[in-house]
Amino acid sequence: MSATAATHLPARISLFFFAALSWAQYYPPSGPSWKKDDTGFDKAKLQEAVAFALTHDSGWDFKKNQVRTFGRPLGPVPAKRAPANLMIVRNGYIVAEAGETQQPDPVYSAAKSFLSVVCGLAVDRGMIRDVNEPVGASIKDGGYDSPHNAKVTWVHHLRQVSEWEGETWGKKHDFIGREEFGNGERKPRALKQPGSHYEYNDVRVNRFSVSLLRIWQEPLPAVLKRLVMDLIGASDTWKWLGYENSVAEVNGKQMVSVPGGTRWGGGIQMNTRDLARFGLLLLRDGKWDGRQILSRKWIHASIAPGPVGPDYGYLWWLNTRGKQWPSAPRTSFAAVGNGGNIVWIDPEHQLVVVWRWYEGKALDAFLAKLLASIR
């Protein structure tokens, strides 16, 4: 719509049109310069929400909690982390920022949502023809040769309903054994048909990552950097680390395969600001400053709930039934990781919230306070 045409709109609608246009056009440039604007918030209530966030640290301690919770590590884990910190972005602008937001810390299972994006990039380029196609139609490394695994499709991996059977980097799919899996160990059960049963399972996610590595034929961190993070102006401080033993041969070359979390070490280490940029890309339907980085079609498919399991998309947590975050819009979704790490995206209010190292039970109360601060 032209500016001339807009002048014929009713004043109230015209004002909204230009405000929306200016919001859509703002993207933070590379580097530390990021405009701030808390217009539209009750400042006292906003500050109350921020203070609440900073006083509800999860207490997660790598040395005390990592092995006890997850079992034998396979990759590196930092010695310590930043205290609880927070970044709230609305319409692309920083509304509030508190704590150490520039220290790269493990995001734990929020890395799964990055794997979803890497898969989407492959689908957008036709490297994966159809997510409903069996993975074994493309991947010929033995991982999908059995009659059971031959039924596993890409979308089964994306929704964590694959029931894939086997071992990835020394960890078996069944999670049996305290030494290997810590408090996360499970009891034996019979496998079900792929696509029929939801199970949150990092061994299977790591198998999915190996398959994506073979599709791209280059390390996934390089794909993410070139096709996403560099384009959205992220810093050069983030890392996506593999395990000591997670090396695959691809076309005669040795390549590190990265995990979808830090359950056994490695994973994505990223600062809060870079996570906020990633969240803003998803909020803007994959577009960044006029460039379509990830297709809108993929994002919309990613945040649609599946027929099996909880409110879960393509490695994204959803709120379709209001069970994840009762105080939040049903359209909100998030990348979530252990220890209190979340990139929460709310299209209804044009919000991106990155909260690091929060106490789990405090999340919904915080979101309620934040949303109550919007005037």
C-alpha cells in the first residue's frame, strides 16, 4: 500500500498501519547496537516482572547436577554459568534486558529447535523431498536398515515419535542403566510402531542429527552459521559442540555430528542476545530485513501440533491447549532447555522472551506478570 492510499484510511486505522509498518521494518543491526523501546508497557509492572525473573534462579550447577541427572558424559560441559538473566523484545525492540546477557552458556534442549530449523532449510532447498518420506530412502548408513527402523520418517524424528531402535554415540535408545543415564534412566518397555508413541529421547534426536549431517554433507554448525546466524547479525561467540566420539564419515571425510542438547555434554552454547535474534527470526515468519531465510510454510508446519503426544511441533513446545503456560496465549511457542532456558515467542503480542536459568515453577507466573504489564 502506498503512503497516498494510506491517507484515505480512517485516522485510527491509518495510525495503526504506519505503526505496524515501522515495527515490521526494524531489525537490530549486527553488533551491540539494538534500539530500546518500552512504549506500551506499564513501567512499574514491567520492572516487577523483571525483578521477579532475576530472583528466581534455578540453582542449576554443572558440577553437582550434570552427571547425577544425566549419567556418563560424552562431551564438554562448562565449569560455571551466568546467573539468571533476561531479555524481552517487542516489535524488534528491546523492552528490557537484565543480567549477563552476553555470556555464551549451554542452552540444553533448546538446541533441538535449532535442529528443526536446519531440517527446514534442507526441505526448503529440496534436499529432503518430503518429511513424510522414510529417512532410509535417503540415508544409507545402516541406521534404518531393520524392518522396524525402515518405517521411520523425517516427521517422526521431528515430532519425537520415531521409536527408532539402536545406539547413537554409545548411548542406546532405551535409556536403561543408571551409570549411562543417571536419574533419567527408564524401565524396559516394548517398542511401538513408528509414529504411534511420543517419547522425549535424546538418543533418537542425535540419530536425527546424524541423518541431517549426511543430507547436508557438511557440519551442521557451519550450515547454521552461514544460512542463519550470520544473516541475522549474531555474534561470533556461539558454539555448537559435538561429543568426543561423535565423528561420522561423510563422503570420505571425518565430520563431527552435533547433539540436540547438552544432556551428555556438548551442544549449543549461545548468549541471550543471539538467542533473542533467533527468536525474532521465527516471530517474523523466517524473514530478516527483507530476506526470507526460512520459509513461512516450514515455520507454520513446525508449530502445528501432531496427532500423538503433548503439545509438540517439529522440536518446538506449543501451548495449543494452554497446558504449557496457562497464563499465555495459545498461539505462543518456545524452544526449551534444561536448567531453566527458554526462547518464548508470542505472535499475539509480538514478543520474544529469552530467560536463562529460571526456576521451572516460576515460568507461568513470570509470563502472567509480563503480559499484565502491557497496556
